[in-house]
Amino acid sequence: MTKTWYPVIDYLLCTECGTCVSKCPHGVYDTTKAPSPVVKDPEACIEHCHGCGNRCPAGAITYVGEDTGWTPPNGSPEVAQSGCSCANSDSSDKKALVEYLYLDLQTCDRCIGTDNVLDEVMMVITPGLQLAGYKVEYNKIKIATEELAKKFKFLSSPTIRVNGQDVCVSVKENSCGCCSDISGTDVDCRVFEYNGESYEVPPKEMLAEAILKTVFGPEESGCSCGAYQLPENLKRFFDGKNSKCSCGGNCC
Ligand code: SF4
Ligand code: SF4
């Protein structure tokens, strides 16, 4: 049977960073051609996985068979323009918009761990949501600068929003060694509270429950559209990061 789900690369957009080749755990890409992305085994690609597309910084990956409403996160005009998913959501639509906002996916164990857990959860629940008639969109947004933090009303890293609502009801944080190293200053990051325990990387069941409850539950007003002030903790992070690197926060 011909495979109907596999990645397609737009080589005009691709910057040959090699991320997709190195991150796919299923051998879809030809690693001998890295960093160029060459799809060598489309049969091995997992139906409805967007793992490489979600990581591609150029928005260069789409999928044959795409029927989820997903768009490349780094090429999504919807995300780029608004900063708040509430402005984009139409309550008359059956839509599940999941957004992952983070500071760093190179060094920070907490962001990387949460990213991996969220990928797994989305891979499992997306078919069920689609079966229930929901259009599923999953975007990842790197909060690389203070300006982006303000634009997305970012309160704590990492943040997971479902249809604009933070899956955590409040911000709880503890010291984050990785982000402290990145910025050269003391920085706190998010801890996730679930069933009386605190987790630096949320358990799968917590995220699955939070996402499904938000999608299927009554609409709440916990969106990120309200007044916003950059938390002192994040200001310290960006100031520290910028003082360590002249890129203005864009390369690191
Ligand atoms: S969609 Fe998933 S399985 Fe398919 S190539 Fe990308 S990372 Fe690999
Ligand atoms: S992740 Fe995107 S930009 Fe990087 S090599 Fe793959 S397709 Fe090209």
C-alpha cells in the first residue's frame, strides 16, 4: 500500500540546518546526506507526527496527507501576527489550538523534556480529537527576546496554552540551572503541579488531561489577552542572555 503520510521539503525555504534529519527517531531521512534533508524511507514516517515540521526553523516542511489543519509553526502568519491565540479563535469552530512557548530547546532540560512529552501527548490525542470533529493545530514558539515575551504575554517558561488558556492555573517556579547558565544570572522556570506533586517536566497524563479538559470543557476566561507586565525574572533572563551574546537574543 502506498504511504500517504510523509514529509515534503521546500528546498527554497530550507536552510540546511539538519534539525529534521537529526531529530527524526524513525530513520525517515537519509543521515548520510545530512545536513541536507533527503527523505529516504517515507514508509517509516509516523502518521500525523509533526515532529520534524514543528522543529524546522524555516517552516520548510509540510506533509503529504496533511488533514489536521496544521501549518508550519515558523511559517504561520496567524501566530506571527497576533501573539495571543484568543484573537484567532472562533468559538463557533471546533478547534484545538495547542501552543508551546519556551525559552530554549538547545540547553534547557525543562523546556526540552516538556517539548518531548507534549509531542508524545499530541501524537496520541490528535487522532481522537480529529475523530471528534476538531481541527487540531500545534504550534511551537521560541520566546527568544523580551519583545516576543511581551507580544505573547509570556509569564513563565515553559508555557502550554490550549485555545489561549494556560494549562496551569497559576505560575509556580523554582530555580532553573540551565536557564541560569544561559543568562549568567539566577533564573526561575515553571514547575507543573499535578495531583499534589510538583514536576519540572509535566507527566503525560497531566498534559493529556489538561488539553482534553480545556477543549471539551466550558469556555473559561483564562486567556492571555489581559494586561501584561514582563516578569522581573524573565527580564533578568533576557538582560543576562543579551549581555553574554551580541546577537540580541536571536542566535541563542
Ligand atoms: S513526521 Fe515524525 S516520523 Fe515523520 S519524518 Fe518527521 S519526525 Fe520523523
Ligand atoms: S529542519 Fe527545516 S531548515 Fe532545517 S534542514 Fe530540515 S527542512 Fe531544512
